Amino acid sequence: MTHDTIVLGLGAMGSATAWQLARRGRRVLGLEQFTPAHDRGSSHGRTRVIRQAYFEHPSYVPLLLRAYELWHETERESGRELLTLCGGLMMGRPDSEVVSGSLRSAREHGLPHELLDAREIRRRYPPFRIGDDTVALFEAQAGLVHTERAVQAQLDLATRAGADLHFEEAALRWTSTPGGGVEVTTSRATYGADRLVLTAGPWAPQILRDLELPLVVERQVLFWFQPAAGVAPYLPAHFPIYVHERPDGLQPYGFPAMDGPGGGVKIAWFRTPLEEPCTPENVDREIRIGDEASIREAVRDLLPGLDGARVHAATCLYTCTPDLNFVLGRHPALPQVTFAAGFSGHGFKFCPVIGEIMADLSDTGLSRHDLRLFAPDRFQGV
């Protein structure tokens, strides 16, 4: 057997896992059906939000603190800038999930933060048009991750540590072997290993179909608009990342201008107003008139100065669980198989710590992190 571990899928989570295993001296084979840092799944779109005061649940915060440590280590090891910590606003009414949940996490874990009223938000960040009942939790350590750059850095570090990474090689099937190992058959060959880690993103519902996990892939669209007066007020020195929970519960989110004077400013829905289940094979990757009309309504309401020409747009895939929490664990019948799935549109910021967790689970079945929120068996009987 020539490999200790096969990692199937080399996007954000798989590239991190391959690096974490290879740096421990494991003989790693990584398999990816597309080119490095591709745009067919969930690990593209130039930027992703990173933040610590996590409104989704306080249990994420320890993972985030470790993720920050590993992101900085990845920057040092790769020699690339992967994070831009421009600060972040979690905005809405005081009782909104975004504000109250962020405050809960910040207080429970002692995270530095400020609470801003509408007047202070407008003073610091004039592009926002908000109601007088809007407040925000400001977090100086929030910002963004450069996505494709980060995936490529992790792939390069995995290769440098000895991982054997294959691209444009689609996996056709995987099976356990009588000796307690695994075999993966691809479009080119069949490979054997002691262990298998499945980090397949939106292909997870197909690859893990035997577990009957309630995973739903959703189509999302990202937009970049050019402010009529130019990008200067939106540069990261002056403008934060943000999530804004509107009174109707919808959550537009966005970034500072990161792509030069003509590169526009990115904004999207955290989840689209209309859910659209799909598969990676049948997703409509074209940008529709309705897609743009929907997000422009949010732009005109929150950032009217951003309502300029569309510079760029891209489709992206979320793989969602019913509770929107991740699924991390070992296969219940095959302990040599470990998987990470269901990142529900908020997983990218965690990828280095997910890689560490997957390496630990694959090697020993144990993690130093509390993973109860992410247990695969929580869906039994649902």
C-alpha cells in the first residue's frame, strides 16, 4: 500500500487536510476532479468573511480562535497575505440574530468588541443608509480571507510537505477493503490506502449517500458593483466587512473594495430570498435578471452609493444541513473513513482548523475540540 491516507476533494477543506496530514509525515494522496483552486464548487469568489463574535453559536468561537492561529501560520509558511483584517460590523435591530448572537458569543468568550448605535455607524461609515433603530457589534479582528489564494497556498504547502496531489482526475467510486483499508477508483486508476478523508463539498450528498445525511445543495450568486463616485470610500482602510439583518430577516453581507479602482465592491445575500436546491451538475451558472434585481434592491436600501454598473458576478454552491451547522466525523460502519460536509455557506473561514480536525480524526478518531454540535448522528430520526 503506497499511501497512508487519501483525501478526496481538494477545495478549501481538502487542501487544508492534505497539508495537515502531510506535515505530520503521512503519505498523502489528494484527488481533485478539477484544476487547482477551481470555481465549480464552494471555494471561489475572491473573498470570504472571517469573524470571531459568531452569531450562529458560541461553540464556534474556540474553532475560530484556532483557525486564526492557523491562518497566520499558513501566511508565514507560504509567504502570502491571506487575511485582510479591516474590522467587521454585525448590524440589525438589537434583538436580531446577527446582533444578539454576536454579542452572546463575544461576552461568553471575552472577545474585544464595541457596540455602536446608528449615529456612530453613520459617522464611521458614511456609505451605509440605516434606520435609527439599527445597532451594530463592531469587531476589529474581523475581516476577510482571500479564497483562491488561500486554497492555492494550502495546496502548495501540502505538496512541499510531500503530498501527492492529482488534479483533473475524477473519483468514480470508493470502497472499503477486507483488510480494513480503502480503495478509490478514478478515471485513471485504482488507489489503495489505510484511510480515506472525504471533503467533497457540494458533491458530498452523492459521495455519502449511504449515510442518508439531510444535505441540500443551494445555488447562490455573488455580485460586484462599481460605485458611481468611485471605490475610495469602500477601501479596507475606511470600510469593513458587514452582515446586516433586515427587519424581514434577510441578510445581505459584503466587503470592502479589494480589486482596484475598476474592480467594484462585492455584495451578496447570505442566503437568497428564494431557496433553490440543485446539484453541481444541474445548477444554473448563468446570472439571471432576477438575481441582479434582488440584490440591487438590497443595495439601494443599504448602500445606495454602490448602485452602479455590474462589474462581475459568479455562482457559488452552499451545501446546507437543516440546522445550518457542519457535519464532522467518522463513518459509523467504517472507522477508516472520515468526512467533513454541510458547511452551509459559512465554513470557509474555518478551513485550516477543519483540516487539523480531519487529520486528528483520521489518525486517532479524537479531537481536542468539542465537536458535539457537528455530530453526524444528530439527524437520526429527523
